[in-house]
Amino acid sequence: MPYATPRRGQPQPVDHGHGPPARALGQEDLGPASEVLEIGTGTGEPALRAADTGAHVTAVDVSWLAVLTARLNAPRRRIPLRVVHGDFAGRVADHRYDLVVSNPPYVPAPSCRLPSRGPQRAWDAGPDRRTVIDRICGGAPRLVRPGGVLLKGTPVCAGRTRPSEGRPERAWRRR
């Protein structure tokens, strides 16, 4: 069983990497030539699943606890995984990937200002639930290679849509 980050005060259960984006990885054609980025890695489970195919995977998270958790889970599974701390826009903006996967925060929050610390940081998504996902979608054209995919477990990038109700969504495929 993988290490998991503490869940104190969490308003909804977290699947720790077994949810829609992680399951959808099995539908992607990944292998040793693939480069994958997971944004908001948490325990690192989706990143580890991708790395288990032989893909070169980078996982990024703003939480030091999440980074530590993913770094502990990789050697336990004997899977190479690059895990970096920080905001994805600054840490991985100089590289393009075949697959970008994320299950970003989705719970409505009373403020547009996201928390800078604490467990709420893992789920607060702003008043309209789009504060984080809009940043990911806005950065996707610079992160995804031609022919690559942005795979996420929340509403699509354009417009206002209802939650995906547990179904992963391919935001788009870059041509």
C-alpha cells in the first residue's frame, strides 16, 4: 500500500491515485519513448503508473508533503520518478510532454485567493471551481507536444461545464 498524505479536515474522500486520470492512463500508448508530466501529484500514484510503462515521468506539486510522499512511494515500488516541488508553470515550463495528467482541486472555495498552506490547498479551487484548472489549461499549449494529450479528471478547459462525475476528460489532443 502506498504512503498517503494526511487527510485531516478533508471535506471529501480522496482516491490517492486510483481515480479517473489514473485509470485512464491504461488507455494511453505509453512506453520508453514517452514523456509524461503529472501536475499536482499528491501520492504520485498516476505518475508511478505511467513510469511503470517505461515512460520518463516528472511529477510536480506545490506541497512539500506531497513531494516527500511521492518520493517515498517511488523507491518502494522500484520505479524511477522525477519529483519536483513548486508551481508547474515555473518548474516544468521549459519542456514539452507527450501526456500531461492532472486531477486538480475541484471543491468550490469562498475566496479567489487560494490557500498558501494547509490541507485545504489540495482541494480549494476558487469560487467557480476553475482557478487551478484554468491555469493548467492555459499552460497546456506550452506543455503538450504535437500529438500529445492533456488528461484530467475535472471539467473541460473551455467554457463552464458541469463536473465530469468521475469520468476523465481528454481536454484536447494537440495536433
